[in-house]
Amino acid sequence: MTNQATMNGLGDPKVHFVFVPFMAQGHMLPMIDLAQMLAKRGVLATVITTPLNASRIKNTIDRAGEAGLPIRFVPLRFPCAEAGLPEGCENVDVVPSGELAQNFFEATSLLGQPLEAYLREQQPYPSCIVSDFCNPWTREVASRLGVPLFTFYAMCCFYLLSASNILRHGIHDAIADETEPFVVPGLAHTIEVTKAQAPSLFPGTEWEKMREGISAADRAADGIVVNSFSELEQWYVERYQEVMGKKVWALGPLSLCNKDAADTAARGKEASIDKDRCLRWLDSMKPRSVVYVSFGTLTHVSPSQIIEVGAGLEASNHPFIWVIKEVESSPEVEIWLSGGFEGRTSARGLIIKGWAPQVMILSHPAVGGFLTHCGWNSSMEAISAGVPMITWPFFGDQFLNERLIVDALRTGIMAGVKNPWIWGTVSNEASVKRDGVEKAVRSLMDVGEERQRRRERATELGEKARKAVEEGGSSYANMTLLIEYVRDKLQQSRNPLGSSDH
């Protein structure tokens, strides 16, 4: 590590990046990956977390320590009681109801003062703050510390540009019917969605202060950091950069900082399945024969929909790994699973109840398809592994991500979901019936010319993704430029003619 840092000329120990993730798995994990990538380049990285979240990523912390990476994980006390939250409510996925969402964001903003107090005492002094866009309060912390701020979006530029164009053209105000389709203006591809499928970030009057804070933080930021790579969406990176009027640093795919099975298995929470057992099962399957099914951390699939998914997987006759979250494990589901499904599919099905080592699974040669909720982390992990997708979006950016995957990249097919899911709710309806699930799996996995072309496109993107983060690749070069930018800013601030005295 030291030799590589010296070789790159980037190993100045005074360059100190501070990362402030939003406490949700889909936001934390890519930022932790980014911190590790920078640490491997010889930069000191500090990751701000909380006790609960630190306990979840203990394996990652331990492996970073074993590797001797210059990375610190700092657990600040999360002010649950002060914000009216139950104790231990330190991650979005344990917020008991949607009614407490604003309390959670309030608690997050209360981290500003202890964060600033901690950073003022650090040696070396912070060189910059990289903050999730959901933490706009970090703008004031960075300003008081006198350091550059970078906004981190765990989203793609395709989505960010689409959302920006929809807002600038006043489409949400112009269209009254939530189900009326429209073409997103100003894109390189013809992308059609409904108003309900393309909500603005933090919609509603109750979130107006949040939206204003995000805009103010973006304007103040020295640049935007995204988990993407130029070869994936170069046109969209360039156009979004023009819209923002500042540099957009595409540094992904960030999950590729995890190189071996042990690293990928350690990413995120403690896996609910033994790594070696999972790998043995995958090793027993034919190449590209397995469909992996997971709907992400924050979605809550109803018992009736779970049963329809399982019935469709069984009817497809394809091997599968199926992740069912703990929050989705109801008596109805357990009775159905144990009432014959598990026995009938035991030879070709593996059910993981809880947290799955997703990157490790997707990276295995046996996996040939991914039934996904289209969260950007999952989408990028599949793209990096060269795995085609069945798209099943729920909310937020996921419907537009679906259009990128299906219409622009042409590496996926749609399951057929039309109506968004409201976060914090559980509907007893099934968006896609078992016949639809079976049809989608067969369309993605069965032999055919279009399937082969889709797979070739996915494989090619996976190769480009891996090259992007290697030395000489676009994301590797962008990371070099980012480090040099921060180092130059640091040297300017220490110039006797400058105004900084730290």
C-alpha cells in the first residue's frame, strides 16, 4: 500500500478525506467502498458512523485493519431521544414507521455539532468532507472548518439529469394525473414514465426545508461524486455536469474495491448464510444457470407477493437463490415455505433469510440473471458482474433506473410493475402474479437470440466496469484527479497569503 501510494505520488499523509454517509445501507456501503479505495491510494480516510451501524460493518472494519489501510471508523452517538425516536433507531431500515421519517432526518442533522467538535481535534486536520446529499447540514460544518465539500449521490447521472430536467420543465406541476405517461425532456434516449414513477426527491410541502438544504449544499459544494463510470453513461455525466455547473466525479463501480470472496462476503452486515456453504452451492450449479432474487434493504414485500414470486420461480424450472428479509418473514410465509415449496425446490433452490453476501453471489460464474428492485447499488453490482436483470422497481429512483437498464443499456427486461410502492407501508396486493414471474425468468434465462445479445451486452459492460477502476481506467484517473484537487486546495489554504490558519 505504501509503495503504491508513493509510486502514484499521492501518499501525502496530510491529505485527509472525511466521509459522512446517510445511515441507510444503500447509502453507507458505496461510501465505505469509496473510503477504502482512497485509503488504498495512500489517503487517510475517516468514516463517520454510529454504534449500531459500526456493529453492522464490523467485518469490514476488521478487514480494513488487517490490511493496514489508513482508515478510521468513528461512531458518534446517534441522538434518538432528542429527536423523538426509539433508542437504537440509527438506520432507516429500523425506523418503525413512515411517520417517524422526519424525526430520523432531524436526529441525523443533530450530528453536526459533535462532528465538528471531533474534526477540529484531529491530526491531520480534515482536507475535505464528502457528504451524502441527504446530509445537507454538513455544508455549514465544512464552511466553519474551512474545508472543501463534495456531495455524494448514490445514484446514476441518468437519474440525476432526468430528475433535474423534469423539475426545470415544471412537469410535475403541469400533469395532474399520476398515471399519465410523459417523455422525459432533454435526454439522449426516449424515456417514458408516469408522474408517479418519477417523483422528485423529498416531495411534499413537509420536505421543503430539506429540498432547499440539498440545493444549497449542492451550490456550495466543490463538486459532485457519483457511483458510476464514464463508459456506462458518458453523455449523461457530461450533461449533468453542465446543469450543475461544476465537476462531477464518476468514481465507480465502487463495489469493485472488494476483490476476493472474503471481502465481498464481509461487505455490509453479517451474512445470514455461511460464505463457504453459499459458494459450495453455487459451485455445484452450471455456469450462468442461476437466477438471483433480492429486493433490497428498504422494500417490504407482502406475504401474498412473496408467495407469487416463489411459485413463479418454481414454475420456471431454473435454479435460484432467493433472499427473504427478516422483516418479511411472517407466519403465512413460513407455513407456505415449509408446506412443500422448500422440499420441492431443494435440489435447485437456496433461500437466504436475512442478509445475503450479494456482491459475492453476483460475481460467481453460476449466476446468469438478477431479479432486482433496481436500487442503484444493486444495479451497479449486477452491471459490474456482467449479469442481465429482471427489473422490479418499487420507489424513488428505481423506475428511472429501470428505464436506463431496459431502454438505454438494453441489459434487462421488465417484470411489469406499474405502480410505485409507498415506503413504510405493506400492501397485501401482488404487483406481479406467478405467471408473470415465470415468464420473466424464462425470458431472461432461456436460450434465444435476444437473450444471447442481452447477455453479450451485459458481459461487455462488466468488462468496461472492471477496467474503469483499474490503473489507467477512467474512474481510476478521476480518483487521481480528485486527490490532486484536494491536495492543491490544501496547499493553497496553507499558503501564508491565504486566510486559513489551521
